Amino acid sequence: MERLNNISKDHIKWGLSLILIVSFAWAHAAGSRSLEADIAQASSANEKRVALVIGNSNYQAAPLANPVNDAKAMADKLRGLGFDVVEMENITQKQIGTVLRTFRSKLTPGAVALFFYAGHGLQIKGENYLPAVDAEINAEEDVPNQSLAMRQVMDVLDTAKTRLNLVFLDACRNNPYSRSFRDASGGLAKITAPSGTLISFATRPGNTASDGTRKNGLYTENLLARMDEPGIPVEVVLKRVNSDVKNASKGKQEPWTEGSIEGDFYFRIEIVVPQPVVVEKPVKQDSDALEISYWESIKSSTDKTDFMLYLEQFPNGKFAGLAKNRMKNLDAAEATKVKAEQDALAKADAASKKAAKAKTQTEAQQRVTQENLAAEKARSASTKPVQVATAVPSTQVIENGQSPSQGDKKYWNYAYSSNSRGKHGEISFEVQNESAKSVEEL
């Protein structure tokens, strides 16, 4: 029954946390509260966070100024980040067991556990101890019985099966009991921790850290400042703290980190609140103005489609008649253009055919002429002049300036027969052909 009650309580807490997140988001969008406050309260909504914070200052042997201040500041910071904090200042020997039991009772499997300690710390044979303020340590053998051993804290974390463990030790001050120890090693030793544990020392193992001259120790002061940064993984936070402390101490103190964790952990979750979406109402345009604007954009167009679209949008518009008329004119212009192109093609085709026909006729005429010339030459070559007795050579008569009459055929025949191959043979032949009688008749 008790287990069921615990489950019911967890469900109620989870539901209330979810309601808080939604409420914070809407409140921020409305401007009713700051985002920083929303993040601080909503950061642990989906995980349980438990912290044990101890600060020891009032030591009998060697009091310290800052550890209690460090513990109080850290406890306040962790509460603002959603941790359930068990806070103790100046713990005594009798309180050690009670504090550990209280811390264990708050841890549940899967939770995030954090342990912070500020005060004296010392190591004996590799074991780290955090002395109670009322411890009377005269020898090494007194330390385990009068101190909180780090091994005890690690056992509590391991038994609780927590998801993630964070350990911060600002406890590397000088050992006030070193004079009575056989092993006077300063600082703290490395720690064997359960899986999923990240340990941050104020300085390197074996070295000592300053208690600081201000309200808080140097390490704690920088850690507190860096934990406020939203959306930064814890590993990055510790790297920045290490750098800050090293720079502030001019290299004399350098924090040290050991261990590893699975997944991410953020001290302060960055919640991105969506801004309200302002939906602008469409401005209703005047239909006449819209139609006129549309018509002005297409009235000089030569594309029929523009006027078709206008008629689809404004079938009974002011310019519907003009649009239809423009479409007819464009159709007519297109038809005229097509006919002109067709006529030009037909004319070009006719001219081409006429030129081809004329060329064919010319070539035929040239062939006939060539054939006639060839036939004439053949007839001339086959005709032989008749040989007769040679009389007075025609050349002699012509050369002497004599000019016999054309009727004197006998003379010309003599001239031809004697000069058929000579200068005037052709003339004699022509006269002979004109004679009505052959040479034999003369």
C-alpha cells in the first residue's frame, strides 16, 4: 500500500510539473513573468534531483572562513535549479550517520544525485576523508572514526542506482593535522566511483586549493556563476570553471575533473518558448479595382490565352466584350498570317518548277543544235569535188586583175578543178553548184 501511495504521489508530482511548464510558457508569451524564473522552476520537471550540501568552517584545530558561506550559496542555487537539498553546516561526528541516511532516503533509481562539500579534506593511504568540525585528530588512526569518508558517499550513490551522480569537492585545503601524520601528502586522492559519476576537484589530486579572500572560495565562486548558464552541458560548465579558476589564480590553482556520464545533463534547461503567431487577416480587395488592374496588365497583349483567362475570372466583367473582340481579331490576324505564309510557299514552288522546265528546254535545244552541227560536218566530209582537165589557174587570173563573168562556167570549173584545195576553191564550188549542168556537160 505504501508503495502504491508513493507511485500515486510521483504521478501527481509529474502532472503538476507538466501543468507548471505549460503555465510558465503561456505566462511568458503573455509577458507576465520572466523567462529566468520559468526555467528555474521547470528545469527539473521530468527528473528527480537530490543534493547533499555540507560546509564545515568551525574546526577546533584550524577554522576556515568560507566553507559555510559556500554551502549556503550552493544550497540556494540548487533549490532554484529544482534540487531537493539536504543542507548541513559544521557537521559533527554524531551527525554523519543521520545525514547519510537522510540523503539515501530521498534518492530513487534513475534520479540525479549531487554531493557538494566545502571544508578541510585529507587523504590517508589513498582514501579521502572529510573531518567533522569536532574531530580531535592526533594521529592517522583517528581520522576514519571522526570523519565522513568519501567511500561512504560513493556507497550511498551506488546503492541508490541513480542515473547520474555529480560530486563537487572544494576540500583541498592544507591538512591541519599533517604534523602528526606519518604520510604528510597534501590534497585529496583519486576516487573510485560508481558508473555514471562525474567528480570535480577544486584543484588537481595531491595539490591544495585556496580558501579565498572573499565571501566564497575561488572554485565555488566560479562554479556558482557558471551553473546559471542555460542550455550548457555539465561537462562544458566544468571546463569553463577550470579555465576561470586557473586564470584568476594565475595558474596556481587548476581544478580537476574525473569520471564520465551517459547522456546530457543541464543545470538550467533552456526552454524555447514559441512566440505567438499573429495571423493577419487578408485584406478584401475591391472587385472592380482588381478587374481594372487585371485588364490594364493584358489589354496590349498579343496572346489569346490572356483574354481567355480574363473571361474565366470575370465572365461578366466590364471588359468582357473587348476581350472577345480582341480574341476574334487575334484569330483573324493569325489566319491572315497563315494564308500569307501558304501563298508565299506556293509562289516559291511555282517559280522553282518554271525554272526547272526552262532549264530542261534549253538543254534540249542545245542537244538538237549540237546534233545538227555534227550532221552538217558529216555531210561536208562525205562530198568530193569532180576532177577535170586543168585550164588557166584561177589564182593567176585573179592575181592579174581579171574578172571573168559569172556565166563563164568553163573558166570557173577550170579554176575549181585546179584550185579545189587552194585559196578560191570554195568560191568555185559555190558557182558550180549554182550551174544548171554538171561539169561533164561543159
